[in-house]
Amino acid sequence: MFGNLGELASLMKKAKDIQNNMKQMKADMASAEFEGSAPGNQVRAVVTGDFMLKSIRIAPEAMQDRELLEDQILCAVRAATESARNSAESKMAEVTGGIKIPGLI
């Protein structure tokens, strides 16, 4: 009878540890930066780990064709965001022991 209480206490401690680790991971990710670039590296974007666009750098030669520049900006931002997402998923898997919890990222 009391063995189940011990298991419940252990499970509650693990849940609390996971919660604390997730808070730390989110704080770490918010300060992390991820860079993505368009093919040719004429446009580079930097996104934080909490998916906020921080900066965009555009080479002067990229400004000659507006439509191409728009496409390059989208590509660079998507690449940076994907890098941030992959890192967040990897860190979340470490925190949760590989358990996928929907809505955390």
C-alpha cells in the first residue's frame, strides 16, 4: 500500500524537476541567437531562441532586384527560425527524456 505512495512521490519529484529544467531551458533559449541565410549569403537573419527576429543584414548587391530580395529575406528568416526550432526541440527532448509534449515549442 505504501509502496504506491513512494512511487507517486518519486513521480511528483520528477515532474517538478522537469518543470524547473523547462523554465531554465526557456530562459537559455530566449538569450540564444540563431542565424540563417539565403543562398549566396547576400541576406542574413538572426532570430532569438524564443523566435523573435533580432536583425537582418543585406548586402548592397542584393538590393538590385526587389522581388529577389524579398524572397531572400523570407528564406533567411525561415532558415534562422528553423535552426531555433530544431535547437528548442532537441533541448526539450533532453529535458523531458524524449517525451513529446504538444504545445511546448
